[in-house]
Amino acid sequence: MADQKKIKHQSRAKRTRSKLSRVANGRPRLSVFRSAKNIAAQIIDDRAGKTLASASSLDETLRKELSKGSDKDAAAKVGKILAERAIKAGVQDVIFDRGGYMFHGRLKALADAAREAGLKF
């Protein structure tokens, strides 16, 4: 059962990324990883194969502020810090890669906070 869930998640993520690659027009990809206890996001330049900026609820600066890394507040703070780091690295326009996750809850909180902090997608 767990293997089947993993396979389905991977196929959803692959389908999402293939659609994004067609419409990206060279924009970096904001990729999100969500686990039961934490959330992480990174901005990836697929052409160069490099990570331009990243943030996680496991970052030392955030761990002190957060009571837990698996709620909407943590996701919003990760999104805000990621946007600040991306703008510092010279990136403003990105394309949002939700992977195999639904766009609601923690993912939506992260995306909204990143938009408020200056990222455009």
C-alpha cells in the first residue's frame, strides 16, 4: 500500500514538472517539499542545474522561532525567508512547482507568503 502511494505521488510530481517545463520560459522553479514534521522550498535554475535559494523549517534561524515545523505559520515563515533570499540572489520571477501535493494548506500558506514578500508567480 505504501509503495503504491509513493508511486502515485511520483507520477503526479512528474506530470506537474513536465507541464511546468513547457510554460516556464526560462524562469527558475520554486520547488516545495512537505513532510509530516517539516516543510522546505528551494528555487532551482533547471538550465544550469543549480539551487539559487533555499529555506526550510529546519534552518537554525527558524527553529528558534517555531514551536513546530508542520503548521501553516511555519510554512508562511519559510515562504517569506525564501523570497527574501531569492530577491537577494537576483530572482523575482519564478514558476511554482507544487510537486505531487495539492495546492492548499501549508503549500498555499508558503506560496502566499512568498508572493507578499516580493516573488512573482
